[in-house]
Amino acid sequence: MNIIDAICNLVKNPRCKLKQYATSRNRANNMGESLEEYIKDLFAGVPEDASSAIRDSLIQTCFSYTGNQNNPPDAMLWGGDAIEIKKIENKDSALALNSSYPKHKLYSDSTMISTACKDAEIWTEKDIIYAVGVLDKKTEQLRSLAFVYGTDYCASKEVYERIKEIIKDGVENIPNIEFSETKELGRVNRVDPLGITYLRVRGMWGIENPFITFEKHYKRDDFNSFNFMCIINNDKYFSFDNIQELENLSSINKNLNINDIQINNPDNPSRLISAKLITFCLKGEANESN
């Protein structure tokens, strides 16, 4: 299974109402968890009326890893890409990444991923898909969805690591302060005269959502009930063996389009990358509450 399968599944059986998979009493967490399961269903090709047993079997066949709440990614396809799923309720909101900087790719030696993720299969690096869903706050319906690859969206890890290390070194070189080893930017011990207070220095990363980042290539139509956008660089796009199915769908479905575009290289914006812009929509006015 790959991103082309997920797009084909979306086009052939479009669904915008999220199932209530989650049991959290926190509404925001519940919506986020439901979006995660929705995205997994798209990739695994889970039918809308599938039983729990059938769904579990399809998910297990599709994914080597299905994530946890504290570490990226949210899922990994067997022998394929990793997926990071993000929910926003305001269509122009940035993505909150918290302590994890944006991922150009996912590496098995990253300190940010869990042991279960590292051991899920034999792998060294994976391309990562950012799946970003815009949810209506009142109806909890999916209004917009974007798929973009980290290689087309985020700078290489060295860019973020450099900033992180500069800040970390600067904090640790403050005189007359006691530090201890930490995976965060710093931890200051014995802040108070009794020596019982400590201070954690954490990074809180964020990035503009893909609809804002790529708005010169694609603008959502707020009169549609659902808008979908996907950007895939040509090298990645032509590596898939099932693009003909998607292209055949686009020839018979007027709401599905595939266009050639040029996007900026995230590491060097003066250089352009050839890419495919894949868009899909469901017509019909939706009451925008954002």
C-alpha cells in the first residue's frame, strides 16, 4: 500500500464524517484520534462497513507500526513511507510539532522515535508523509485534507539540528548555573537557595500548514464540502507502480485533477523541483464555522 492507493480509496469512496474510534473524554484529543484512524483506513482500504476483525486484519497487513501518543510517526507502511497525522480546527492554523522539529525524512537512529518504531521492521530511513486534516469545530466533519512529503515541505535535519545545538550550547554556557544531561535543550538544577527547584528548557516547534505553504499552487474553495490536495515530487511519483490507476480515475472523475507544478526546494528555495499537484473535491456548500 502507498499514498496512491490512499488517494484512489478516497476518490472511489469519499467520506468526510469521522467515525468515533476514540474513547477520550477530551473532545480535541478525540477528534485527533479519530482523524488518525480515518487516515489509516484510507491507506489500508478499510470498507466503511467493515467489522472490527476485518479492519484489524487490514491495518496489520498495511502497517508495520501504528504509533503512540508521545513519539513520531503516527504510522509506518510495511516497506514504505512513514505518516505523521496532524489535526487543525482553523483552516489557516500552523501545525504544532511540540518538541519534535519538522521531518524531511524519518531516520531509524533518531532519538525522538520509540524502540517499538525502530524495531517494527528492518529499515534505516523512510520518506515521511504529512497528512493534515482541517476539522469543522461544530460538526466534527473533515473539511480539507492535505498530503505532502517531508522532502517537499521541510528542510533537511541538519538545518533544525544546527539551530537546536546553537541554543542548547548558549544555554549551557550561562555562568554559575548547574546543568544536567537531558534530551531537551537544557535542564537547570538547584535554581533556589534550598537546591530543590529545577528548570526544564524545551523546544516548541511549529510549521505553517501545507495549504498556506503551497497556496500559490492551490487554493481551497470554501463553497465545496470537502477539499483535498496532495503534492508529490516527480522522482517519488514515478517510483510508484500504480499511478496508472490514479490517472485513469482522473480521466473519468471531473473532480480529480493531476497537474504539473514547480515547487521550491526546502533547502534552497532558488532551486525548483518538478512535482505533481493532485486535487480532489466534493461539491456542495458547507457551512464554514472556522
